[in-house]
Amino acid sequence: MYATLIGVLCEREEYSEALRLLEEMGKQGLKPTLDACKTIIGSYHGAGSVEEARQVFGRMVELGFIPNTTTLNDLVEGKQNDADIEDSNNLLKQLA
């Protein structure tokens, strides 16, 4: 149910509320789904909020999720769009 709500919030461009729900899940002892994390990362990326996307990615990794290619591409592409090539390269090295 949370993943569905997060998806709807992201469609409505209410990213901070979607992130709040993700955090609320953790406080209630619920593990967010991989899809919920990917939805928020993709939405932040689409909105140009690369740092927020990276924070959600960090949380996703902490929870033990293994990111897929699409999620990694969103993060790296976002950093390149920010002209932060060095940080993009560092991200790739961390994941290798």
C-alpha cells in the first residue's frame, strides 16, 4: 500500500511527501519495497533533484537492496547533467 501511495505522490510531483512516507515506513519497522525506492529516485532525477535522489539511493543500499541498471543510470546521468563529472565517476567507483 505504501508503494502505491509513493507512486501516486511522485506522479503528482509531491516528492518530499513521498520521501516522508518512505521514512515513516522505516519508523514503523516496515522495509520499503525496491519499487518504492526506485520510484522516488527516478522522480527526483526527473525533477533535477540529484542530491535527494542520491540520499534515497543511500537509504536503499542501507536496506540491502541491490540497485538495477536503470536506477544507477538515473544517478550517474543526474550527476553529469549537474556538470559534476568527478562525483559521477566517484559514484561509479563506489559501486564497482
